[in-house]
Amino acid sequence: MTKAFISNPAIHHLLGLGWAFALVALGLFQASTAHALPIFARQTGQSCVACHAGGQFPELTSYGRMFKLNGYTFGERTVPIAAMALADFTKTRNNHDTSGNIVSPKDGNVIFDAASIFLAGKITDKIGAFAQFTYSNYDHQDGDGGWKGHWGSDNTDFRFVDRIIGEANDFILGVTLHNNPTVQDVWNTAPAWSYPYVSSSTSAVGSAQFTPIIEGGLAQQVVGTGAYVYWNKTIYAELTAYSTADGIWSFLSKGNKPGDPNHPQTYLRAYNPYFRLALTRDWGPHSVMLGMFALNVDVYPNDAEFFPIFGSGVTRYRDIGVDAQYQYILEPHTITAQARYIQENISDPNNFVYGDSQSANLKSLRLKASYIYQAKYGVSLSFFNVTGSPDSVAYASSANSYPNTQGLTPEIFWIPVQYVRIGLQYTHFTRYLGARSNYDGNGRNAKDNDTLFIYLWAASF
């Protein structure tokens, strides 16, 4: 099976990738041992393991969650700049369709994928921020087939926080301004921070093609203004309203604009509510969270030129989710597990998105567990399942008109130093767009989309 899947040229690519990753990791190791820590570690004087479970960024520990809930204000002000970069290799099991056309153009190549610059940290004793700007090296292709890069706003979160501690009560009261629903959340069940923490950006088939809108559909498109309270490290409650990130808020959606076919601006009608509730408990090396959340958004359609159509109605998405997280952290072991289920009900009375009916639904389940030893050697396993009502317009790429996609993603990774992670993922699809075989009506099977992904993910100054 392995010999049939990985050709000799692919082996040469993998060997070259290994050498490239080793050299980059060595350079980053030397830089990180000789220079300052990234922003938050330097600000608090803590190592990355203090905030990130087993060092597996962005997965937070109890201390990391408290740091974020307190507005990124622990410690002393410092130089608020850091950088992150991603190099990777993607290999699709069958990268040609039945006509011989290539499915993913950069498949089988070692690439410099993306880089981010961060401005983050403590501003005052009660105000802090996290702002990310990302460059995608292979964002899209022009009319001649050439690849174009793209700079844009990424996850951003500004906070004002006060903490009131009494004899019997501990209240954290906060206000947040951000640009991605759930980016303000502190648990890794939240869609903005959930597994996979890194995945292929160049694969056309390496993930579920259709998911609820809260799972990234509004990222860097909206401005969210919300308030939250965390009582006695037990109950978390939040209420946020989302609107379009335009006008004075356009810096939150930089890189998106009306009329851009590659990055069109999404417009919401008025203010759209989001609610979050979580129950938490920490004891010894254990921590657990049980939660729920709900989002209701009205989205204007775009016309054929990717400009918004106002005055003709909206498509309404109502997402309701439940989630749970467990952590066990006691040196040298780190165990984490997350579960999330979302049901989305869609009302589309004008058939802007759906053509067969005026209502539809999508359901998304994600399960993930990880084990890390000595904050260096890790393994993860994830299961995902997306189901939904059929529609021949919304899911035109499916021969049976269903979005249903299911699979497993095992991963192994190594953290040689605290700012570098090298990993290998393999995503295996048991169902794709409603079927195990011939899902597109042209003979392509779900397993043809199985994707090998090898990456080097690093942060430094």
C-alpha cells in the first residue's frame, strides 16, 4: 500500500523536506536559546509550557486561560512584537481527476506556506491585546496560473478587564473587541482555536468542504463587541454582538473587500447575537469544562461580481453547540481531550444559497485526544463528521447533493525547542460529499482525497 501511494519522486521530496526542516529547526534553536522569549513568555517570565499544554501551541493550560481572561496583562510590559512561520509538504492520495486534471496544483512540493506578525501583550494594568497579520504565500492563482501572495488581518482580540476578589468571590469582568467568532474563547473546543491546529492551505480536498458558519465562515469579516464574567473559576458567561467589519472597523477585515473574487467582504444585517456559557473545575493536575454556545447571524448575499446585494433579504444561520474539554497535566505527561457538536439551521427564503428548499441544516461533530511526553513528543487522533440536508445548488459538487463528510486524522509531532513544532498528519476520509465511492459522479472516491501533511511551525523574533 505504501509503495503504491508514495512514488519515488515523492520520496525525494520527503527527504528534501526532512533536510530543510532539520536545518530550519537548528537555526531556530540557536536563535531561541540566544535571544529573548516570544511576547507572552517574556512578559510573564514563564516558559511556553506554562501557557500551552505540553508546549502544543495554541492549546491552553489553566494558567494560559487565566492569562487570556485577564486581558493578556500578567507580568510587565515588553516589546510587543513576535513572528511565526509555516513550511510544509502536502501529498494527496490521488491528485488527478478522471480526466487527468490536477486537483491540488502545489501537491508534492515543499513550500514556504505562510508567515504572521503579532502585536500583542499588556498595554495597561487592565488593557491588553492580541493582533495577528498573516501573509499567505500561495493564496490564489491569477488568470495565467501564476500564484499570488496575500497580506491580511488575522485573529485579533482587544480586552479591557477588571478583577474583583473578595473573601468568598472572585470575579473577572471583561470587555472584548475582536474579529472572529470564538477567537475570544479560552478553550480549544472553540472553532477559532480547535484542532487541527495547523493543516494544508493548498489542498483542494484535504478537509470537509462545508461546515457551519461559526467554524470559520465569518473569520476576519466581522467586528464583535462583547462582555464576559468568570466567577470563582467555575462559571463563565459571555454575550457578544457581531456586525460587519467595515468603516472604522475595516482594519479588522483588512485584505477583504467588495468585488474581490478571492477575498470578498461578507456583510451582516445589523447586530447579531452570540452567547457562551461554560462550567469549569480545576483540581490537582486535572481540569474539565462543559459548555454551550449559540450564534444567530443574518448574511446579505453577494452578486456575481462579489458585491453585496442590500434590500433583497438575507440568509439566516442559527448555530447551537455543546462542547467539553478535559486536561491532565503532570510532568512528564500531558493528556488533553476535546469534543464539540454544532447544529446549524439555515433559513434562506430567497434561495440565495440553497435552491431546493428555503430551509436546511448542517451538523458538525469533532472529537480529538492528544498525549504529549516531556513536552516534546506528541500524538493526536481526531474524528470529524459533517452531515446535512441535501441541496443540488449548495452542494453542486456532490452527485447525490449531500455535504456529508467523515474521517480520521492521526498526527505525530515533535517539539525540539519550545518555539518549534514538526509534525506529520494523515487525514483519511471514510465518506466525502455524501458517499464512499463515486461521490462526484465521475468516479472519484472518498479515499482518493486522503492527505499526507508534513509541517514545520515555528515562532520567534
